[in-house]
Amino acid sequence: MGAGIANAATVDRLDAEIAAVGGQTDTHATAEYLRQLHAYLAGAADQDEVAAVRAAVEDLRPVLRVVSKAPVERAAVALTDRADTQAAQLERDLPGLSILAPVAGLVSSLLTTLLDLVTNLLGGLPVPLPVPDVPLPLPPLPGVPTPDVPTPDVPVPDVPVPDVPVPDVPAPDVPAPDVPAPDVPAPDVPAPDVPAPDVPAPDVPAPDVPAPDVPAPEVPAPDVP
């Protein structure tokens, strides 16, 4: 009696948590998660890991409840109810077990139902679903990938870029700096020593000037006694 009340309270808590989730997913994404959970549950059964099977069942039931409330096909609803019934029976039978042999048939039936449900959900159109609140992280298993928990498909909001005009800033009136010209002394360059050219003097002929006709002076003979 007390265990039944506790289980009912747990179911109500999980339902409330699922309803409080604002994100959305769809039946195709949920089917992919169920496919991964099916592979994990099969691996846990093969390795006779009772704790891993129990954790997988506890993660499975919130997902099944979300699917059962969605407007899916009637066959999917029937498969979801069957899988949830089998999972609930496993939750009651697993405590206290150290091996899976006593519930091996029930685990095998649940795996078959899950595979049929995955096929049915993927074969139909995607239906929006709230993201289930998976309660427990699954323990790692050697060689078995851990399923990816469904995440909400939140669209990126289209935020318009504000049209902000560029301010018209006038260029500052900065006077040009008065830079004095540098006082650079002229270099002291010596004049080049250029030799005078050796130019021969020209050969100028003397002019042919006739000698003047000068009469001889008339000298009187001396008077000798």
C-alpha cells in the first residue's frame, strides 16, 4: 500500500515536471531517443547489468507518458501503452534482483515493443511534443553508447538590427603647425683644379709696309784754308 502511494506520487511529480517544460521537440526526435534507449537496454541485458536496466526503465517511462498524450496514430498509442505496462512491471520486479534471469522474458518483450514503437513514430509525420524530463543519468556501459537526452528545439529569435543614423561630426579645425625650416649650412666644397689647355699661339705674318723715301740731308763741305 505504501509503495503504491509512493509510486503514484512519483508519477504525479514527473508529470508535473514534464508539463512545466517550456521547450518543444517532436515525435521523430523522441523516436530517435527511444531507438538509442532500446540499444542501451539491450546492451545492459546482454551484460546482465541490473542497475543499468533499472535506470533505463526509469528514464523510459516519462518519455512514454509524453508520447501517449500526443495526437499520434492509434497504433502508436497502443504500442506506447503496452511498453509502459511492461516497463511498470519491470520496475516492480527488479528491486532485490542481482541477475536478470527472472525477468529476461519481460525485458525481451519490452525491447520488441520499443522497436515497433520507434518504427511507427518514424513512419508518421512529426508531431510536436513537450520535452520529457528524464530523471536519472544512465550509468555507462562498456561498448554501449549512452543515449542523448532530447533537447528543446528553440528557434532563434529574429531580432531586427536597429537603424541608428551615423552622427555628422564636423572635422576639427586644426591649424597647421608653424615648423621653421632647418638651418642647414652649405657644404664647403673646394673648387676643382682644372689645368689650362695648351693652345699654340697663332702664326701671324708681318705686314708688307714699304720703307718711306727719305732724302739724304744736304751737308756743306767744310772750308779748309
